[in-house]
Amino acid sequence: MSCTREVGRLLASAAAAKPQGVVAESGTGAGVGTAWLHSGLGAQARLVTVEHDMALAVHASDAFADDPNVTVLAGDWRLLGPHAPFDVFFCDGGGKRDDPDLVVDLLAPGGILILDDFTPSTDWPPHFEGETDELRLFYLTHPALTTTEILTTAYASTVMAVRRD
């Protein structure tokens, strides 16, 4: 699966909002989200992305080989840790579900967190498949975050948060 253009525009805008920032992505995949982040990247900003699939990581690394401000890592999402804190963090792969507390901890004060691939819910608390969506609720109510959910298509939503502290 690749990043939709609606989420891509959001990624480019978030990266552009931090022109000297450190931008991160968990789950490079084929590099579509990476390209969107890169399109908004300021000249003084850095982008670091990690992909657990070695072949995809090599492909993405080759695609951005000419830009010294882009680093592609191959392996577990926790490899991002030494590059933190992040001014923008598109957490599309590992981390979002398996260690959400660490995801929040990797954000700089004022850092923007973007999480996509949610199914819209008009309920409160939010529901998914008839049950409370505990993951979405975690991010929507986290005390260090100011968070909103954005409908990106009729069938998909994105959670976007800013770290307050």
C-alpha cells in the first residue's frame, strides 16, 4: 500500500512547517510517503526514514542517494531513536501500535505526529469493528498531545497531533 495523495499533501505541508527540522518516517515502503515529505523539506531540514524490508530500503536509498539530507535506514523502527527528537514524525510503520509511548517520546516540543490508515468513526470514544478503538483513543487523549482526526477520504482518516511539552 502506498500513501494517498490526500495524506501526501498533509505530509508535505507538515514538513514545510518545520523548514529547519528533523523529519522522520517509520515504514518507508516503496518511498511514496518519503517523496511527499521530501517535497516539503526545507533546505536546512533532515529526513530520516526506516524500512524493515531490506529490498524496499535499498530501493528507497537509491531513489534519494543524491540528497545528503535524506537518510534511509534498514531495520526495526527503533533505529530512528538516535536521530530524535523529531519535528515531524510520520509513523506509518512500526511504533504506532507496538510502542505508542515511545512514539510520543520521540517528538520534540512542538513536533507534529501524523498517523494514517484509520477508519473514520463518528462515535466517542471512537470505535472500530464494533469496539472502542483503544489505539486511536490513546493518541486523541494523550496528555502531552493536542490532537485532531482528519477525514482524508470518505473511507480513511488521519490522526494529527502536536506535542505540547
